[in-house]
Amino acid sequence: MVDYKYKLSIIIPMYNAEKYIGICLDSILDSDLLKEEYEIVIVNDGSKDKSPEIAQNYAAKYSNITYLSQENQGQSTARNYGIKTCQGEYVWCVDADDTVSSQVKHVLDILSQYPKLDILSTWLKVVTEDNVLVRTGGADNIYNKLISGREAVISGYAPGSVCGLLIRKDFILSNELFFYPNLTHQDVELSFRAFAYAKKVYFLDETIYNYVLHSNSVTQSLTKRKKYIIDNIKIYESFVSLYLNFEKTDIELSNAIRKYNQKALFGLVFSLWKNRNEWKELGINKEVLSILEDKGLYPLRGNFYSIKKNLFVKFLNIKSLLVN
């Protein structure tokens, strides 16, 4: 059994975040967390601005802040680096341009109350740069009760941001729950995979994380949208492997994962049809459908758990309607 130095490790991947990293770090340092309870691990992902200098100044000032650096390899690799080197029993991924709540310590009390808890899930608060509340969000599951990850998935858990999750490091290591590199929507893939394997999870109906909407993150170019869609295909492939992995040992869990994946796949192809005129110039539909065909994910097959969807699939499987 590993004797961890801290109860919590906060992993912050950082790339060109000179405008935000100080605000992020201050929100953590000014929270009610005791210094001896946590560490902050900043992983510089090849930044070209002044953020490394800012982060190193914080690391020099605070003994519980560690600064690491790597060549630019993406957020996934930076997070994995931080997770592998951190000294905390639990891992919490925080993005460099977001902030945390001032009231966090009670979350550690819950972790102490439930030894060997694999995942603690909390809510996220979406705010503007002026701290105006836009919305709150979290998993729609049983709150303030200890359940298994299996129960959560079967009851309809929808994967989302890992920034709302505190995950036990031993659980991560024993199940090799690391982020896949270069995935735009890496959180969805990792969180669903983690819940499928978790024995003990706890859903807390409180918010400890602030997702900040910055002016440069509101809009998304079609080129980025194209990568986002293609990356989703990689996630669907991962989920296929996941439900096949449980097919012989837990058919109910396998079917729940398959159901989620089928609905997500339907949503992707439906979006190709819905946006076919806008995306035509970049050839998004043609390229995405080609990849789906190569992966055996198109034409759509199987049950889509809705009479309307099962009928509409016949329409969506007419390829000429999506590319012309």
C-alpha cells in the first residue's frame, strides 16, 4: 500500500495561459483547503508565453506547488504526466483557465468518510469572466449516497468533464485509466471508462469547480469542429471495446454502455445530415462518413432504443442524402 504525502493532488495542464494561471492558482490557495492536505502539480505543455515564469514563481513561493515541463504534446499527455508523478491519494484535474470554489475542504471530509472511494463526482458551475452564473451542471444520478460505478452507468450516467471528478490514484493506476492522447473530448472517454470499472462512487450535489467561459472559447471554427467530430469517432471505438470487454462477465453493464454508444453514434450521423449544407465546403461529411465506414460504424446498425430513431436510421443510411 502506497503511503501518500497528500490527500489530494490538483493537476493543472498549462499551455499559453499567462492571462489565467495566476487567477486559477490563487483560487486554490485562497480556498479553505489546508496546505498540508493538498499539492498542486502544474505541467507546462510547451507554452510560448509568460505562463511558465508565472507558474515557477508560485512554485518557488509555495512548498506544495510542483512545476513540471514537457514539449508540447497536448492536454492529455500533460495530465497523464502530472498523475503519474503526483503524491496525492486522490487526483483532481483543474484547467489553467478555470477556478475552484472557496469551499472545498468538506469534499476531503467525504473522502475520509468513505475509505477506498474510487470516484467522487461533483457539480460544475459555468460562469463568465465577470463571474456571472450561466448555469450549473452535473451527473443526473443518485446524490449523497454510495453506489457502484456499474449502478451509475446502468441507471443512465452520462460522461462529462473530469474537472468535476476526484479519482483515487491507486484506482487509476490499477485500471490504467490514463487519458488518450490528442483527443479533443478526452474527458468523456476517460470518465465513462472510469465509472465502468469503479466499485465505489459518490455523487455530491454541490459545486466546487468553476468552468469559466472566455471570449476566445465561445466560438469554434469549422476546422476545429471537424477535428472534434473525428475525435468523437475514436471515443465511440473506445466504447465499443469497453462494452465488448464486459460482454461475457456483465451483460447488463455491457448493454448499458452499448446503449449509450448507439445513441451517441446516432447523434453524430444526425448532425451530419442537419449541418450538411454548412459543412459541405470543408468536406466534413464526406471525410467523417468515410472514416465511419472504415471503422464499421456506418451504415448505422442495431437497436437505437426508439421507434422514431430506428425508422429514421433508414433515412440516415442513405449516404447520398448526407454528402450532396
